[in-house]
Amino acid sequence: MEDKRYLKQSTLFEETESRNPKFVLCELEKRRWRLGKYKKQSWGIWLHSIAPYVGRMKPAFAYWLVRICSRRGDIVLDPFCGIGTVPLEADLHGRLAIGMDVNPYAVIVSKAKFDRRPLKEQIDWLKKIELRTEEVDITEIPHYVRQFYHERTLKELFALKKEIERESRTFLLGCLLGISHGHRPQHLSSVTGYIVPYTHAKYPPSYKPVIPKMIQKVRRMYTNSFPLETNSEIIMADARKIPLKDNTVDVVISSPPYYSTIDYVDSNRLRLAIIGFDEDERISLKQDLIQQESNYLQEMKKVGREVHRVLKPGSLCVFVLGDFPKGNKVINTAKDISELYSELGFVTHGIIEDEIPTSKRSVLKWVGREALKFQRKKLDRILVTQARK
């Protein structure tokens, strides 16, 4: 299936200009992702919402970064791909996308978006599968996980997970993780946070049949048509050790970790536990992430060396970086990275400010209307650099 929206060439500009830094800066300044339909959080095909992730880039933002900064046929690398928002948009627009991450939950969800099979095949498999719930030993599942589920639901969840993994059906595993917990009727857990889980005495676990909810989930993901074939790939890999050859990438588009501001591990703790990621592994992953204030720039320098190595000479590296609030000061991460990368062979062409809108709904709910007056303006900054020729 193919969605003409993703195949039709835009009449807004010629993609042949996409590698020209002046053109790129000019187009980014227009901030098209904040106009019309693109400003909606829900813009994009349903595959983007297969499962949640804290700090995820908006699909419309990824769409415009890909359209402006690359051409059809380009190899687009995202070394911090999270749940694959940039790779998916790049792939849908005729690029060869390569996504990388070290978070196993994020990698599974990213890979799920590229495990594309006909809808009928997905549904038929779910309808025919026999869940061997008698083989699931509840006592082997961590108590932290058990507290969120009715025992029957939990047995079905883990029995289905086993069959999915046995047949390497990554798309279905991504869907299962997507509905594993949340606050809506389609979710399998007791009522809890969609991203960050919490227990609530008011909502004890009730039985929810897994297969029917999975079928509903899969059908939602196929609401939009999309090409089944892809040449793109997702790799479990560290951006400090990119497993690609020298001078092979046409453009890097990525949003590196926002240091000391977003917890990419604990926020996904329940889903990590469901895929078998134990407490020691979770702590180890958290320590390995490029996020600590004490060594953030040193680790990002290692990333810069690798990015420069794999980029073709003269190619663009576009990073979306968040400011870091420290007391009464705000650290401009993009400026720091720009200065750091100039030592590695990059030329900075510009930094585009993109204000993050204040969520009036959440502010009003938790601290009241008066708090809006004291909200500090928050910025993402789009750093546009180029590997020297």
C-alpha cells in the first residue's frame, strides 16, 4: 500500500537545493512545522504512534527537517533515533534511513515501523495463535510488573510476547508494548500513565483480553496506507561507535539527548521490564547514556568524531538541541556543541531558535493560571553544521 502524500514531490521548493546551507537555513527559518495542519501534535501517519517515548520529536518537525535537509535517494543517519521518528519520515520520502539507539525498548519500537507486512497477514496470525498461558510462571515476573495487571491479562501478555519473539514479528511486539500500559480502554494495565507508569489504588487491575486489543491496535496502525517495502534499517548501536564505513552518509539529522533534563530510562521502566530488562541492566544503561552534566560535552565530542568520519565531505549535520536550565542561567547547548565541533572539522552555518510552546493545560491543572506569568521561555535550537570538504 502506498500513500500518495509521501510520494508526490512538493512544489514548495526543489530538493536539489537541499544540500545548500543557505537554502537550508532560509527554509528552516520559515518553521513550516508550526503552520496549519503541521502544528498538530497528532500530525502524521499512525505508525508514528505505535508506542510512546519521552522527549519524542514531533512527526511534523521530522517531516520538514527531512524534506529541507536531504534529497530523495540520500542516506540519512539518525544516531540518536529514539523510536524512529526521523528514520520513518526519511524512509517514507524515498531516503535510505539508518537509525541507531542504545535503548532496547526504543530500538524495538523503531524496528517495528520497518517490519511491514500486509494487514490481513498480521490479523490472521493473531487470530490463529494459541496462547500457552499455562506455561507462564507468574512468580518469575518481577513484582514491579505484576502490580499493574490482572493475573489472566499478564499471562496472556507474556504468552503472546513469547510467540511473537519466537517468530520474529517485531511489528507486533511494538504494538504489544504500545498497549502494555496507559490510561485508555485499549491499554492492558490498570489505569496509569501512558509514558511514565504509576500505580493508583482507585483503579485496581481488571481482566482485559490481550488478542482482541492487539487486533484493534494493529488495525489502528494501518489506518493510513504506507509502502510495505523498505531499504532502511534500525541498528542497536552507540553513537560514539557508529558501525558504518567512512564517507558513506549524505546527511545526519538527529536530536541528541537533552542532558540532565529528560530521563529516557526510568520513564520507560515498565516497558523495559516487560522485554526482560532487569534492574541491573536498567541502572547500567542509565549510567552509559550521554546525559550527565559532568561529561556531556566530552561524550558528545566522541559522537562528533564519528559523525564526521561517516559523513561524506561537504555533507550536513543537523542537530536539534535543547537548552539546559541551571539555576538562574540557561546553558545554550547548541552553542557549546557548535564550538566543540569546530575543532573536529565542522563549519557552523547557523543556529535556528524554535520556541517550545508552554502547555497551558498542564500548567493550569497543577499550579494555576498565575504560574503562566512566570514560565521561562523554552527553546529547541536547530544547529546546522557542515563537514569541511
